[in-house]
Amino acid sequence: MHVRRRRWYFAMMGTCVVLFVLAWSVVRLWSVPAAIGMCLIAAAIPPVAAIVANRRGPHERWFDEESGDPQSDDWWAELEGKDNKKSGRGKDPKNPKNGDRHEP
């Protein structure tokens, strides 16, 4: 899935660059308003490309979901500084409220 999103991102950004280059090297000679319109369209592409590149696919793990693989879940828990033995998320040793991560 990651490869597909990356290809879409580079295709969209390549289209953006091509629109800018064509607008100010070729199209402006015939129509400045058309060149400006092409630049406005090109300016709208990067935010859409970022959204496409960062969206999560249906089978991808979100940052706070358990994957079902105990070794992977233990590794992520270790990175987050949590105790993740046997019972899913487990307790956070730094937080006395039984691992509640949503409080400041």
C-alpha cells in the first residue's frame, strides 16, 4: 500500500511541476489568464497530494492500535515506554491511572 501512495504522490507533484513550467514558459505567450489558471490548479495539487500520501489504508496499523502480533505489540509498547505483557496494552509505569494515555 505504501508504494501505491508514494506513486500517486509523485505523479501528483510531477503534474504540479509540469503545470507550473508549461504555464510560464509556453501558455503565457498566448494567454496570461490561462497561465494564471494553470498555476491556481497547480497550487491546489500539493495539499491534495499530502492527504493522499498520508492516508491510512484499510489493512494498515494505526499508531495506537494493536496489530495482533505479540512481538510487534511488545516492541511498540517498549518504544512508547509501556509495560505490554500478556494483557494487551498493560499499565503505564509513569502513570498511576492504569495506563490512561489521554491525560496531560
